[in-house]
Amino acid sequence: MNMTKHDLRLLVLHYFKLGHNASEASANINQAWGEESTRDRTVRRWLGKFRSGDESLKDEEGRGRLGSRENEQLHAVVEQNPRQSVREMSQTLGVSIATVLRHLKIIGKVKKLDKWVPHELNENQKLRRFEVCLMLPLRNTNDLFLDRIVTCDEKWVLYVTVNDQFDIEILQKDLKIEAFRSKGAGGQSVNTADSAVRITHLPTGTVVECQRERTQHRNKALAMARLRSILYQNERDKELEATSASRKLQLGTRGRSEKIRTYNFPQERVTDHRIGLSVHNINGVLSGEEPLQQLLVKLRHFADKESIQVLLDSDPLAPAPLTKK
């Protein structure tokens, strides 16, 4: 026969009438009803309430604790309706919300998708996870998804920093400077004076115009700055175009298609995409041992071949490269 909370409080009230203290009352109750039927702290709290003159057996709002037996009651309440709220459980058991939350954790219940479920996996869930682990190697035999795993890419990227104050020589004799009236909507001194400036760079045929300012000398300064920028950019483009063949192995735009080397740890493979060479000894490459030296030798041979090809392409009198028929 289980003792209810009301029965426990009647017994505590009985021992209070007899003049027993909390330790004596708790020991007598546990001896008669079994161990852990109550605790000294619970008996002491009710005795204090009775000494204050309040002999009511009702719980104070927000008070109440759960013991081992009450944990079983909480478990039964949850199993009866796993979707009920913590407030509803606290009202059913007569304890605080914090107490319910604490003991839900003790009995191993967590809330998933608005439902209280066991925190630990059951046998079916464990079996399902075991089956998934077995299926992964079998899946790789039909679909080599492990081969598509790339753990690291390596490439070189060149960032060019252009100084704001660059210097390029422009001869005065190479310039043709013309003044004309500004075009567009009218205004003060806009269409009435030759304030706009057009500058033509005769060697390159580059033409720039400026009519933003009201005075001719300001427009001329802006036009010269624009012309200097255009000529500088043209010279730089020519320089990059002339050297792009010899530096195409080092330059990039951070695009994934321009990666130069892949380290694939699942396959123990290092692939250099510039020469199409794969080395299946990733630890040796990372440690700087013989596999890395073999890779560097191949790269040097490839770089020498590219350099020779650049020289042949730049010399119009050089014979055409031999091709196999």
C-alpha cells in the first residue's frame, strides 16, 4: 500500500501533537512505511508550519518536492500524455514548475517536437543507426561519393596594388589640345565660353574630354589626369599580356577551376593539376620526403618546357614546333 501525501501530512501532524521533533517523526514514518518514504527536511518544513498555528494539510502555492516514488508518478503522468505542458504537470503533482523540470531531467525526458520523449536511444533507434553505418561502405561501392571529397585546395593568387600617384611620361608634342563650348543644359558660363577641353594623344589615338568644371584650366587638368590613367592602364595591360604565358602557372583569380593542387586525405592522394600528376603518399609529401622531391622535379621540367615554348612563340623566325603525325 502506497502512502499518499495527505497520509504523510496526517502522520506528521500526529507526531507534532505528540511533541516529537523532525528526526524522530521521520525515523518512525520510514520504519513503518519503508525507507525513503519521507525525508527530515520535508517533516521539518511541515512541523514548522504546524508550530506557526497553521494546521492545514494543503500545499502552499509553488511548494512541493519529488522523491523517488514521486519520480515514478511523474513518469506515469508523462506517459499518460506526452504532449502536456510543464505547468499542467506541476498542477497535477502539486509541485513547482522548476521541480518538474528538474525531475524530468532526472528521469531522462526531453521535449522534441512538442512531445516529451526519452533522452536515451531505444533499441530500435540504436539498430537504425547501426544499419546506416553499415550502408555507407556499401553505397560507396555503387556510388564513389568518397572520391568526390576534397579536403584541401592550394593555389597562388597575385594581387596588384596600383599606386595613386603613378608616373608616366607624356610629351607635349604628342598632345593635341582643343577647347570647345560645353554641351548639355544651359547655365552660368556653360554654353557661352570655350571651357570644355578635348585632348588627343597622337601616338595612341586616345581621346579624352572634360566639361565638368566651369573653367578651362580645371577641365584641362582633369582631362590630363584621365589621359595619364588610361595610358598607364594600357601599358600595364600590354606588360601583363606579354608575360602572361610565363606566369600563367602562378596567377589566378581565386576561382575553383584554377586550383593547382589537391590534397585528398581519404585516398592518401596529392594531385598537381598543372601537370596532371598524382602521388599516393600524402604523408610523404607533407613531410618533405622523396614523394615531394619527385613532384618538384616534374614541376621544374614542366616549367622549363613552358619557358622554351614562350621563347619560340615570341620569335617570329623560330621554326614551328614538331608535331607527331
